[in-house]
Amino acid sequence: PWCPMTGALRVTSCGKALSLAVERLSVRLRMALVPYDGGSVAALAKLHQPCAQFRLAGRSLRISQDWSRLGVAAVVWDAAVVLCMYLELGHMPLQGVRAIELGAGTGLVGIVAALLGAQVTITDRQPAMGLLRSNVVANLPPDLQGAATVSELTWGEGLHRYEAGGYELVLGADIVYLEETFPALLATLEHLGAARGVVLLSCRLRYERDHAFLGLLRHRFSVTEVFHDAPTDVRVYRAERRGRAEPEL
């Protein structure tokens, strides 16, 4: 079957397309914004589909993916879906909230936040800009196109282009993976988040370094696990700036 969003053929079996993609995996990993840790052939085939479909925020969403050009940075991972599910629960009202998504990849989380009422800046590195913009245009109705802005952001670089403390909500799905990025990511979170703002991070804790990042985060923020999706083992963490008198844990 053909994907109506891209006109490309869906991957329905391992076949030649999947074999070729596996051969290219080591190259694509260098471009990854999200770690890839293997898995079944069926799971790999799913990631190679040019479109992923979801029912979220009361709408049917069709998210374009682009493994062949951008690798694992441009597919929808479980952490993004779980964070969207958490936003749907309404524990944090989003109407009118100024939000920013980091390492957005396909943009699913930012799109859902906009559908739920937030004013969202959806960011990633330059290679992802085209995919992000196309997904926003395709999945937000005309009256909400102005609720989401796509913008290039490399953590720790050019932060002066973004208002310091200008965002009440900072979102990130599966962005904790490379230790060398931790200082830049922490600096970016501190720069963007409002004094009374909230950071929501979703991830599967795969390695010791993932736990180490949470430890670093707790030095600067009060961190609480607020949601755990057992089937995927993805957890959502809420982080808020510490008060001056609040001790570190």
C-alpha cells in the first residue's frame, strides 16, 4: 500500500528495502537524535514505514517518517507516544501555555500539545526542519497553524535567540542518550524554562548514563516520576526549578 502523505511504498515485510536499511544502520546512527538498540525485525520494519498513524487529542494524525534520509532521528518512538498520552490526561492544563519541544524529531509531541491548546515552538537540529514543518502543516487544522512554530535549535548553541525563562513548559521525548550532550541539554533547560515552569521528559531508562542524567537534573531541579507506561517501560518525569531554600536530594 502507498502512503498518501509521501507517495512512498509502505514497508510490509523485511524484503530488500529492510535489508538495505540494516546495512546502512551504522551510518544512520551517527545522525541519530534518539538511540537505536536493535529489536525484532517486525519492529524495525515498522520504523521504516513512511507514515505512522495515531488517534491523539481527539484527532487522527498521520506522521511522516524518513528513515532513509534522516535515520532513527526521524521516526516516532514509544517515548513520544507515551508523552502525548500523558498530556492528554490533563494533569497540566495546556490552554494558552507557552511551550517548547526539544529534539522533536517528527514533531508528534509538539503537534499534540498545540492541539491541546498550547502555543508551541517545535525545535530540532537543521536536518530535521523539513520533516517537522511538513508534519505540522499536515496535522494541524487551519485555525491552529499559528499555534506551532518550527525552529532550529542545537542544545547549548545560539540560546540568545530564545527568550530566557520564556517557556512555561519544556517538552522532551527520548532526548537523554549521549553523555557528551548532557551539559548542553541541562544549560538549555535552565535557559528556556520559566522560574515557575515545568519540564516534562519521557524516556526508557536503558543504561546507567540515563540514570546519571537524572542525578544531574536533580541537582538543579526537583524531579518526580509522574507516569509509567508498563507495556513500553517508558517513564515521564516532571522537573521544576528548586526554590532557593530547597535542599538537593
